[in-house]
Amino acid sequence: MCEDGGNINRGLWLESCVGQARDGNADKYERAIYGVLVGSMSEALEVSTSWEDRIWVETSAMIEGEINEGLGMRLAGLGAPRSYKEIFDRNNGQMVYYSKEFSFNEIQKHLIENSLNSYIANISSKIKDG
């Protein structure tokens, strides 16, 4: 461990995980696990089957990217998003809609973005307007 309490070999560990994630001979689920560990989305998205899976993968990649950036480590080519807005913009077409204007995933999005009140007000006004 480093004097600050971190892993002095984190860079080596990250590079090893990236190598495992990109190993074409490995099982796709094993590659996905290594991809998630380092914030490499492509391998994990390959096995993601739902909107929630995709949001989780991209959020994990964003957080891992922020940690690495904070530690001064940059891994090339991982494509991690920089904000929740970017994540939701990328995945908007995969939301599950129960009607033209109501989506369970839309509610989840607004909960995460801390904008649920404005979403509810918008829905309320649409209901009142008929």
C-alpha cells in the first residue's frame, strides 16, 4: 500500500484488467467483468440486456474514470461518460415506455438527476391540460 493508503500498483492492475477485458480468447462475460473493473464500457455493454444494465455499466465507468482522473491515471480508449446527462442521452432510445409520455425509466432518470419535482410538475400540467 502507498503511504496514503492506496494501491501503489494500481496502474499495473488497471493495465492488466484492460488486457483481460480485451482478450478475444476469453469468455464474453469474463471480459465484461474486467471491463467493469476498469471502466471500459464496450465489453460490459456487449452483454448488457436491459436499460438498467446499460445505465449501471455507464455509471460505473463514469465513477471509475473520475477515480482514475483524481489519481492522475489515464487509460486510453475507454470512452467513459462524463455526466449523467451524457449517460441518459445515449440510452434514451432504449427506455421502456408505458404510454407516449410516461416511462418508468424516465422516473429513474429524474431521481438520479435530482429533478423529479420538475418532471412531476410537467406530467401534472399535461394531465390537467387533457
